[in-house]
Amino acid sequence: MDKCSTPIRRSNFAKDQEALWAATDHGAIQAVATDEVCCPLKVKLQGRRIDDTTGGNSGVEPRLSLMYRHMVAKRGYSLADFVGLTSANAAKIMGLYPRKGALAVGSEADIVLLDPRSRRVIRKEDLHETDYTPWEGHEVAAWPSMTILRGKIVVENGQFHASLSDGQFLPRKIPEDIRSRPAV
């Protein structure tokens, strides 16, 4: 089971939050991700115990903006460390690097451009595929202005230009050398 309860994003868990950030400094935590299970709030609230509650939250859409604020703007992480923790390291762990997680000849050119001039407060009305967000009211220091998938612009200034056929299943296999050591 993979659940995070009570959520560490709540302010009364500041000590736990700082311990997690410290773990990114020495490689104990190598990637920041979400399982992205978007479901209506009604479904989310149906469970009565942790083992019968739908996991995940609508976190994939604001994730990069939230992490940019907390990593780069608030804690001074380098852009290279930010990219590693939010993209490249996960691609390495899943055996997809350098096809994914890199800007290099032969890589697929999947890019999200964050605009640091586009500061905002997260609101459920601004997100897609959800009727709630646990990040309601959180301030972010940047927002995506463009998303490029294998060289094709699929989102620009909030407008979606892709189709379901643009997606592609990628089989993953965690390499043995990754299982035995940190991915970084």
C-alpha cells in the first residue's frame, strides 16, 4: 500500500517536511513525483479507513510549479537539481534515461517551460480533470507556459493542442544497478 496520511503538506508537520527536504540534499530522496489518481472529491471521501480510501490526488498539474517554488524559489536549489528531482532521476530509476529525462541528441524532446513571471495561487477552477485540489490556495512562483511532447507543442498558454493518440506506452524496467544504489 502506498498512501500518505496524514498529508505532510499540512503546516503542523513542518519538522517532517524539513526532514524530507534534507533527504533530497544527500540522495536519500532522489525523485519527487505523484501517482496522479484524479477522482471526484465524492469518491475520495467514500473511504472510512486508510486501506479503503482512494489514494493519490490531483497533483500532477500543479506539481512542477509547487516544486519550483519550494525547491528553487524558497530553498535555493539549482535548476539542475530541480530537473534531476522532478524529471531526470525518475527516468533513470525507471530505465527510460536518456530517452526521457534528458535534453540531448536522440532524446524525445519532452519539455515543460516554466514561466517565473507567472506567479499565481492554485485554484481548483484553474485545473483540469478535478473538482478539488489539496493545493487550493497555495502560492507558486512559476507556471507552465508550454509543454512539448516529442518535439510537438501540446500545451501553450493554457490551451491543449494534443490528442489521445499523441500518448505512448513506454515499458519500464528498473535496471539492476539502480536497485542496488542511488540513481544520482
